[in-house]
Amino acid sequence: MDLSSFLTSLATSCIIFLLLMLLFFWLSNKPGNNVVYYPNRILKGLEPYDAMYKTRYPFTWIQEAFSSTEKDVISISGVDSAVYFVFLATALGILVVSGLVLLPLLLPLALTDKGKSNQTTSKGTFTDLDKLSMGNIKEKSDRLWAFVFAVYWVSVVTYYLLWRAYGHVSELRAAALMSPEVKPEQFAILVRDIPAPPVDQTRKKQVDSYFRALYPDTFFRSMVVTDYGKVNVIWKELEGYKKKVAHAEAVYAEYKEKGKPEGTRPKNRPRCCGLIGAKVDTIEYYTEKIDELTTKLEAEQKVVLREKQQASAFVFFKSRLSAASAAQNLHARMVDTWTVVNAPEPRQVIWDNLTKQFYSRQIRQYIVHSIVFLTIAFYMIPIGLVSAFTTLENLKKLLPFIKPWVKKKALRTVLEAYLPQLALLVFLSLLPKLLLVLSKAEGIPSESHAARAASGKYFYFSVFNVFIGVTLGGTLFSTFKTIQKSPDDIIPLLASSLPGNATFFLTFVALKFFVGYGLELSRIIPLIIFHLKRKYLCKTEAELKEAWTPGDLNYGTRIPSDLLILTIVFCYCVIAPIIIPFGVVYFGVGWLVFRNQVLKVFVPSYESYGQMWPHIHTRIVAALILFQVTMFGYFGVNKFYYTPVLIPLPFLSLIFAYICSKKFYRAFHDTALEVAREDLKEEPNMEVVFKSFIPPSLATEKADDDQSEDALSPISRSVSSA
């Protein structure tokens, strides 16, 4: 990519962002769009606009974002959202502090050196931007000492800011867990791998007697997990019919309002999505189905409560101190029996996974990790091909018929600016759901844990297939003949290509923050979908609310994407320091945009109290180590005799990660007892705590009819794997 293409890409992306921001200002001021741009505030009973900013201007949202505090974020969207902003602020701080030294130090050294670019510019090997990179420094030059210092400076800054961030997030987590508010999960533990009960005992009595003997003063009761998969299917079908009846009744009422007193009763075909069968009265048909399924559901619930108890249970305690202590204790001599962990939030329990036994979970984990490894390995092939084939020069070789088209300067400039980056973004969008499904298949018990696991897989996939895949893929394709003639030259060729790939990643980062953040802020797609649904599909208030209720921040994909950008900027911040301002803008604009979205739009689907931070921290350190190893190899290829001075850095990073893990991580895995002992503002209602873990499909009003001699109540046995 030449300089004009790069500047065109940058200017176009910037203009798109400004247009989308103005569109956001115009659309968000229309009252009919409030549910799209302010759903979080509306669901909490707040006014769409902050009282301080009743007068709206195009940049009012920026003022609101800057004026908001961390307490505001926690009160509206929870600790996990606040931790995400700690991550963004930490990444931004690393790049700003690093850039203050690297930019004035390294750019003049690269620009004024009579190095490689001056020898090869006539052949088109280097672009104008490459003159600002380390690739413009002569081999063995003493100027390389400045770049060695830069590597150490970035590393030290990262260590310092990560240490501070870890401590701060630890305080946020502790403050949230010490809250005087009653949180059901703090009074419960999850017990898995329960051994077979004695012949004269039921599962319920076995669990009760076991924990009552260990915790006689604080044990409250247990809730045995049951296999209620069939019940859940029936319940979902029943709820679907109830929605259809409500929709049909709303349509019927609408017909009456149009001047037909008798109305026109809606009809439908009952089979194959309304395509097959004689037409029937919709309201009568679905009402009959509801009556039929209600009877079937009640019968199946009785069977589940009595006969389908599994080897897992929730155990409840009268105090959160006792629950925290129990979750950290070893309850059995054998690791595969009476496995106890902290209970997840009721709303994020993955019920299907609670019944999976110890060895099944271990085997599943190995299988999933193998699949992920193969996915990463085989995805490298298409990613490398995308990198190789989406350059215009390679496309002209492969597809000669496009030559007349790409000779047009305007079209050529646009294609060079966007084609490779857009192709890469499309490839990346295909993967997250697969990784989340694989993570849940491991037997993970909670949504937040599954999101963290998927996030880790996605991060390593992105690093290997985007950063490494793009760099190596393009280089191997363009230099394949050279490598065939002289295989020993592969390492120098790959290393010397790093500065040349900086322009690709500069454009990739710019496209991500300008266009990506512009679309995020403007919410064009959700707005269009909402208005289409409201006009043509939604007839009831419930349907209308479902149409505009947003999702959460989606940490499983959001954080890996941000970490990929941080990895790219890390690895090029010394080789091509000009990338640092782009990284600063990415995280700075991201902080502003997501501050607005978190305070006004996204509604959290769960709360893990910052448990994602240790995983974020580990991956930032992994990105730092990749940067240090990359720089070591690049200095070596440049024949810098003092390259071994960089050898200690990866080891220092590993030591730093180890120390952080030992100091901070345990408090994220378990709840510290000094935190759990804090007083509550009122005595918890243990029945409410207990019932909060009952899944909807088993929360029947007729449960009292199903009592059996071994249970405190039938609901005690009514939790299962959804």
C-alpha cells in the first residue's frame, strides 16, 4: 500500500465516523428512538437524558461520558463493566506513556538514517511510511541501542500499570462482595460428583445429612439437581403458545378497532410453520394446545421431582461467611467425589453442565482443547490465503481479467485501502459462536466462566491467525520463489517483512475504531430492525419490549478483539512507532463510545464481580511476551551484536505474571473470609434465596402436591440441567 492509499483509507474512515456520530445525534434526539438509544436507563426507571444535559448537542454524549464516575458505571451496569473500563484505561495508559518516549526518540532516528529503504525504494519494496520504521535503520547500526531501550521502556511501563490495575480491580471486587445487599449466590455452594447414596437413603437425604454433619449450625437446606430436559422443552413450547395467543388476541382487537364490531378472528395453518393443513381459529387452537401442554407439564414435573435426581446439588447456608468457607474447603479425600465450588449467579447457571461428572469434564476439556488447536491450525490456511490473495498485485496474477478495472486510480485506491482488512474482519466474525459452544461443551457451570473460556480461545486464535497469519501468509506468498531457491533465507525474509506489514495493521486498526465504533455508537442496524419489527411483527407490549431490549457488552468477543489490537500495537510500537497514535485513538475513542453504551444501552446478563480480570491480565502479559520475542528475533536478523541484552525480558514477564498470580488471583477464585464476614443491612430471607435458584419450568404453584418423605419440599429437588 502506498501513502496515498493509506491516507485515503484513513480519511475515509474518519469521515464515516463523523457522519455516523452526527447521525447518532440526530436519531437519538427523536423520542420514538429512546428505547434503542437509552434502553438501560429506561429499564431502570430513569429518564433517557441526564438532568444536567437536557440541551443536546452533537458532543453532549462525550461530556456525559467524561463526567461519569466509576460508581455510576457500577450502579448502572455492574462491576464487570467497570473492570472493562479499567482494561481500556490501562491499555490506553501503556500506549500514551510509551508513546511519549518512543515517538520523539525513534521516529527521527529512523527517518534520518541512510538505511535499507533508500537502497530499495526504486524497486517499490518500501512505501513512504516505511521510512519511519525500524526497517529504515542500517544493519549493525549503533542507533539500534535506542530501539533496545524502547523495548525495555514499554515492558517496564506495562509491568507498572498492570500491577496498579490488578490492585484496583481487587478493591472493586472486594467492595462489591462486601455490599450489604443480599446476593443469593453468596449463600450457596455448588456440589458436584456426589457419590451414589446408600440403599436406605435418597439423594436428598444423603446431601442433607452430609452437610448437616459438617456444618450443624449454619446449614440451611439443599436443592438436588434433576434432569429436567424434557420438562424444559415442554415449558418452552407452552410459553411459545401463550405468546402466540396474546399476539392473536391483539390482532383480533386491532381488527375490531378498524370499524368491524364483530372483528375478524385470526386463522392459521397448524403444521410446518403455518404452511400445511386446513386453516383453524388461531386463538381457539392455541388455547387448546395450552391446556393440553399444561396437563402434560404437570405430569412430567412430578416424574422429574421424584425420579430424576442427579449427582449434583446446591447447598444453602444461613450466612455468606459459612458459604464462602465451605466453597474453599476440601470435603472428600478423593478429588472425584464431593467437588465443591462457589455457586454461580442463578441467572447464569448452565444447568445442562451441572450433571456432568468429574472424568467426563476432564475428557471433554481435552477434546475441546484439541478441537480448538486444530481450528487454529487449519484456520491459518484460509487467513494466510486471504492475506496473500487480497493484495492487488497477487489478485492480478491470479485473476488477469481484473487488470483493466484496477488500472482506474480511484477504484484501485479504494480496493487497496479496504479489501484485505474487510476480508479479514469477515473471517473473524465467523468464529466466536463456535468457540462459545465449544467452551460450554467442556462442562463449565456458568455463563461468565464460559465467556471467559471462549474469550481466551478467541484471543489466541486471533493472535496466531491474524497477527502471525497475516504477516507470514503475505510474506510467504510474495517470496515463495526466493525461498524455493534458497530455503536458508526464510528467517531473514520473514523478519525483514515486519516493517512492510505495519501499513496493513495501521489500516486495520483505523478501520476497527473509526467504522466499528461509528456503527456501535449510531446503532443503525438495531434501530432499523426495531422499527421493522414494531411496524410489521409486534402486536403486544411484551413483543415490543423484546424487540428493543438490547444484549450485554458481549465480553467473549469484545475483549479478545481489543486484546488483538493491543497485541498488534505492542509488536509494532518499536518497529513502526507511528502505530502508537492509532492505538491511543482506538482505546481512547473506545473508552468514550463504550462509556456511553454501558451507561445507556447495554443491559448486563450476568455479574461475575470482575472475575474476568485475571484472564485479561494474563493475555496482556502474553501479548507483551510475544512483543519481546518478536523484537529479539528482529534485532537478531538486523545483525545487532548486542541482541542478547533482550533475553531477560520474556523471563521477567513470566516472573511478573507469577508474582501477580500468587498475590492477587486467589481472591478472584474464592471469596476472602474477611470480605464475606461483613454485616448485611438486613437478615436474608433464606426462602427467597433458595427459590431464586429454581428454574422457571419447575417453579410450579402445585409443587406442594408432590411432597415426599425425603424432601423438605418438592422444590428442594427441582433444579436441573436446562
